[in-house]
Amino acid sequence: MRLDRRRANEMRPVKFTRGVSDHAEGSCLVEFGLTHVRCTATVNEHLPRWRKAEDGGWVTGEYDMLPRAGHERSPRTGGRGGRAQEISRLVGRSFRAVTDLSKLPGVTIVIDCDVLQADGGTRTAAISGGYIALIDALRYCREKNLIQQMPLRDSVAAVSVGLVDGKAYLDLCYEEDFSATLDANFVITGRGDLVEIQMTGEEATFTEEDLHQLLGLAKRGVRKLTRLQRVATGPVRFLRSGG
């Protein structure tokens, strides 16, 4: 049994709460156990200066942690810290991987992911909850006739996995992540396609067998997250293959 008495292939309790902001075009509070992330989506009817209109719209992400989200106070970075920037880019890439930007003409959607409380897996929670905020922002765009159809090819979610004392665990809490000899984050679509893998050996190497074992755990976790996302968002019509 693990520190919180979960099985190795068991996730922490997961909860998605939509509509936590009265002002944002889309919002979701996501909870992975004691990790809580507030995700809000903002719709702007203009593009970044570097983006050409003929290339379609843009979806991006911003990630940061509140000063006492963790065990000790961290300074405010305004999203400019190195870790915050790296995770922000990951969040944006994850959403763009499942979005046909050509069907989002002249529109930018920014997903802000603010960690309220951290106990491991904050980036994976941000992606999984940010997707729900994105859905509601896109529905807002449809209602305002900013887009003609939902530009999503698939859903997307993310989960952490790792090796702790030689055992493979799904959805690491902070203590497990801290002591892991190998930790990884998998971003996976609802159909099971890989978007991104972040995998690091901590003072150790890992084998191809380790990779496949952790991938199997990650896919199990994302299947559960995908089911919970579908319950939270209701039916979503995805684009057919090829747009």
C-alpha cells in the first residue's frame, strides 16, 4: 500500500467543478486529491502580433502557483519563473495538439491555470482541468458566432507516473514524486494518442521496459480522466479525421 493507502494503479480522488468564475468564458476547479488548480479560459477577438490571420486562431496557456500553494511560501512570479514558463508552454502545446486552429479565425483563447494547493501532479491537473475550461470557452464562441463549429479533434488529459522503491505508481503525490527514481508526465488524447512525454531518471537510468510499464499505467489513468471529463462537459462533437 502507498502512503495514502492507494493501490499502485489507482489514482487519487479526482473532481472537476465547472463554472467557478462568474466572469471568465470558461472555468473549472480541478482536484487531484490534495492538489487543487483553478483554470479559467479567456476569449480575445484578436491574435498575437506575430500570428498571421490566414494561419487561424491561437490557443495558449499560463501556469503559476499561489505563494502558499505548497508546504512553504514561494515568491510570486507572475508566470515569469523558469518552471512556470516551462509548464505554461506544455499546457499550451497540449491544447493546440487537439485543436484545429484554422477553424478559430481571429480568436485567441488563453487558459490560465493557477495552483491553489499543491501535492504533486499540478501540471497534469492543469491540463486535465484546463481542457474543460477550453470546452466552455469554445461553446461561448459558438454562441457569439465567432466560430462555425467546434474546432476540437479530440479530448486531452495528463497524468504523472513514476518508479518509487522499484515499484511503478500512477498519479504521484508530493512525497512519492520527491522520492521517485524515475518520474514522468504523459499527455494523452481521449483516443489514446500521445501528445507529449516528460520522463526523467533521478540519479539513475531507465529501460525500455520501464517506459512501457509506465505508459500502460498512464493510459489507464487518462482513460479514467477522459470518462470524468465527459461527465463534466456533456457531449462534445469532435472533428472527423482530416478536419
